[in-house]
Amino acid sequence: MPKFFIKTYGCQMNERDSEQVAHSLLARGYERVAHEAEADVVLLNTCSVRDMADQKALGKMGMLGRIAKERPHVVFGFLGCMAQARGESLLRDLPHVDLVVGTQKLHRVADYVEELVASKAARPAVAPYHRVHRAMDDLRFSLAPKQATAFVSIMQGCNMHCTFCIVPHTRGAERSRSIAEIAAEVRDLVARGVKEVTLLGQIVNLYGRHEFPKRDGKSPFVQLLEAVHEVEGLKRLRFTSPHPIGFRDDLIDAIPRLSKLAEHVHLPLQSGSNKILRAMHRAYTAERYVDLVRCIRQARDGIAITTDIIVGFPGETASDYKQTRDLVEEIQFDNAFVFRYSSRRGTPAAAMPDQIDERIKEQRNQDLLRIVNKSARRAGERLVGHNVEVLCEGPSKTNPARLMGRTRTNKIVVFEGHEELGGELVDVRVQQANGFSLYGTPVLPT
């Protein structure tokens, strides 16, 4: 049977989509390989949120053109957000590309691939990426041996229309799976050895708001958290990424009440300037964000807060940036992803006046990263000398002789131990904090 290779760019949602595509191909007898040079089918699952991700995927596919000359039978395809946004232009600009499948047709990738593998059609195949497919496909996928963690997609699309974001165009309007369907998937994953699941949604805490009713004052998302929390054998539950406006009292109340919820909330800030937040259409103020962080921290001792921040948004003055900088200093995040604003074609922000010079964006990016790195380092140092519960994910990527896993607060821990600990919860005594990683020794049972 043919062999396939998938490379993924972008977020956890893209990772999850790639696993769905891989499962559909594996179910038809295809073999997954680790290198494109070995494959008969090469698929790049793309992201369009930032220009750099676009350029990386385009550059990679351009380099793959040499394989096309040497092995003309190989099928090359773009999947995902960039495929949705750029469509047929990808076929025009890269003649060796055979397949373009947007986010709304990922459930059909295996069908399209089989057709091309069988005939390598004279004209490249283009999936109808402009159509919205509302059905939610079978999301069961293959697990690696001793896989301890898994992503579960609970919804697709977004209705928020932040002015910098292309996601509503590439992934369509919000649509949610049922609670019963999601809980069944989690039970299946746990039965196959998974101990931690992360619920995924473009704005995850707005799950089901247009499809399902509130019950006993609880939003559909809190109802979902409760249903998943009840799955026997599940040890940890996470969700990403929420929006501050979806963090209502019922969700904050769930944090201390649901013990399987991990002590980590990723809460995108984007800017500390109310002027910039309004221009972004973020629908909250910096003051509201600070109050929300305070409420979350009061709800559970030791909870970690991480965030996303954009610097250099159109119209961001030195004063606006200073407000962001000051807020980041005040909150002391456990970690943050700091991005330079990237203009995306077709978004309102791309047409705004007062676009910021790239040099200034880079200066602000590096300045804010220094602040974030300091607070992240302090958060790690506070754990030195303490025991932490680590879910072992297997060998460390940087040092295969050691194991790695994550704490409930989502901090990476590297430690010595036998590979049989893969997939297990391990108590580790932290001995050293180095940047974003902790190093320790397993605590032997007495």
C-alpha cells in the first residue's frame, strides 16, 4: 500500500486535524512514514493566522518540487487554513501540487488521495474548499503506544471576527458537537490508555452557545466539563483556547469544584491598551481582564496563567505598548506567546491606517519576551525543592536518555527514569529550574 507523510503547521487544532486525516488513511491500509522522501503521498497541513506560517509552508512545498521531478507518481497536497484561504492560486503557483483541501473538506482527504494515487490525474484535483461542510466526521484516531494525552475537538469555526484574525474565513461559523458524542470519544480514549484530554475549540468556552440551552444556570461548556469530568479513569482535563468574555461565573465556579481540571488556564490578552483592544474587536477592557485573572487565581491556589499577546497592531503607539508592558509586569504570567502583528489579506486590520514598522514590532517583541521570560523563570524557581505530579509523555525530545512530562500547571519536567514510566503519573522532586523546563528525580514510594 502507499506510504504517506503529513507535516503540520500551526495550532493544536491543526495537529488534531492532521491526526484525523492520518487515521482515515491508516484505516484504508496506508502506511505512515517519518520522512517525505519515503512517501507516495506528501501532505502539508497549513496555518494562515500569521504570515510566517504561510511562508514556511510555501517554502517547504517549493523545495518538495525536486521530489516531484525525481518521483512523478508522488501526490502532493495542501490541507487546512491556507488551502481554504488561497485555494486555486496554490495550484497555479506550484505546478507539482495535486490537491488543495480546505478546512471544511478534511473529512474527504482520503477519498481525494485515493483517486489521485490510482490515476495521478492529468489535471490537479481541487476540493470544493469554498463550501461549508457542517457534518462532524468520525474523530476517532490512532494512538501511539503508551500515549498519555490526547486532543478532543469539541467545535469548529468562530463568530467573533477579531479584526486581525482570518479564522472565521478559513474555518467558518461556530458549530459544536453534542456533549454525548464528546463524552463518548473521551471514554474511548481513556479505555485505550489516555489519562489526560484537552478540549479544543477556536473559542472553546463559547461551546454550544447557539445550539444547546443553559441548564441550572450553567452554560453548555460547563455542562460539557462536568460530563467529561465524570468519565471514569480520566485523570486530567484541560481546555484551550478560551476568550475572556466567555469566562462567566459558572466557569470560574467550576475551577475549584471539578478536581480533574488542571491548574492551568491559557487566557489570551492580545493587548493591554483599551484603544487597541477596541480596534481588535476584543470586547473586553484591560481592567476587566485583570479582574478576571484575579478571580481565576482566587478560585484555585497555585493556578498557572498563560496568554497570547500581539505587539505592533496598527495604530499601536509607544504609550499603547507601554500599557501592555505594564500589565504584563503586573500580572506576572507563567508564560506567554508574544507575536508581532502579521497582516492577513482580507481582514479589517490589514486595511487600517498607521501600520507599524517591522523594526519597531521586533523591538517591542523582544522587549516583552524579556519580561515574560523573567516571570516564567520565577514561576519555575518557586517549584524547586517541591514534589510535583508529572504525567510522563515518554523520552525527552532533547535528551532521549531522559523522560519528560508535564505538571498539572503545564510545566515541562525532565527526569531520570525507566521507559516503563511512559503514560504514568509520577511524583517528581524538582531539583533545578532552567528556562522553561524543570529537572528532577522521581520520588520512590515508601
